[in-house]
Amino acid sequence: MEIEEVAKALSSDTRLNILKVLAEGESSAVNVYKAYNERFPDRRERTTIYRELEVLYKCNFLVKLYSEDSKEIVYRLSARSINLDLIQQTAHAGP
């Protein structure tokens, strides 16, 4: 992934807060929406949270899975860190 893509994806407070919510464990879009509005003062519409989840997914920050238990799509972090290579201008997910 290019550093510019990473920087753009992380330039949103909403997306950063969504990552904080998902750092606690995988969750459905509905539960991310509820947790976000409970934890952060800048309340967001459900469609905004869904859109931002998809931005993070497309940038490979999140994994999207179907949960057999809850019968819904859940999101989780793809990695707990990002490694930036300033020479090659790339970013890679860490452990």
C-alpha cells in the first residue's frame, strides 16, 4: 500500500475512532455504530459509520467476515500495527 493511501485513510478522526472501537475486538457494523456514538462526543449517522468502515476495509486496515454465531458480517483489525518504508514509500501491516 502506498504511504499516501495510508495517510489519507488515517486523516479522519472518525476512522481513527472506529479503529479504536475495533481494537477491542471484532464487531458488526451496527455494533460499531452503537459503540462509536456511546464513546465519542461527535455523534455520527449510521450511513457515515458504514461508509467509513468500507474505506478502512478497502485500504486493508480491516477484515470483513461472516459470523456463523451471529449470522452477520463482522469487521476486525487486519493487524495491530503498520510499518512504513520511507525509502520505498510503502506501508505494510504488522503483527
